[in-house]
Amino acid sequence: MDYFIVVVTTLAGLYFHGWLYVRMRRWIERDLALSLAGADPGKRAYMLQKLEQARSEKVGRKQLAVWLQREAAEYTG
């Protein structure tokens, strides 16, 4: 019974840390996109749309900032 408790607690902790890592990464990426948009509501919506596009195209983490900057420069609003 002791081993069962240890295994369940360890798995729950690992799951929680994985979930937290994914959530923080999404928050950071969203914050990056919104910081590139500035205060313009139209550009903010555009950048969030481009962030979703980057996720669907599986743009790498290292390339994401450059990719988003390029997309922000192409905004004609």
C-alpha cells in the first residue's frame, strides 16, 4: 500500500509539472505576440491569429520570435 501511495503521488506531481510547463510556455508565447502588437486592438487580434497559425505550422521555439516579428512587420491594419 505504501508503494501505491508513492507511485500515485509521484505521477500526480509529474503530471502537474508538465501541465504547468505547457501553460507557462503558452503564456510566454502569447505575451510575446501581444508585446509586438502594442496598443492597437486590430493588431493584437492579428498577432493572436498569427500565433495560432505558428502553432499549427509547428514553428520551433527558437524561430518563433523572429517569425512573429516578421508577421508583425507585414501588418497593414
